[in-house]
Amino acid sequence: MSKLGRTLTIIFLLALLLGPGPGSMLIDGSADEPAIWFGIPALYIWALIWFVVMSTCVVTAALTLWNNHE
């Protein structure tokens, strides 16, 4: 596996852990007072940010690592 492949794998796994997992508990607030960022629930923005990170990893891998130029 190349250095880029390892880096993308680590970033993707980190995003997979922090997005829906324990990372969401860090920013969610409480049931009585949910955290709001820019007028939007923080949990929604948090999940959207990590979705963009994971999508970027997949697109980068598709364009650089997974091409079959023979």
C-alpha cells in the first residue's frame, strides 16, 4: 500500500469514528439545550463535515489509487 493509500485509510477511519460515533457526543449539547451553530443544529453540521471528509477520501482514492491504466 502506498503512503497516500495509508494516509487516506487513516483519515477515513478517523472520520468514520468521529462522525457518527463518540465525536458526536462531544458537540451535541443536552436534550434540554441542544448546541446550535449558525442557526443550525450542531449535530447536523458535524455529520455533514465528516461526510465531506469521507467523500473527499473516496474521490481522491478513485482518481489516484484505483485507476487501472495498463
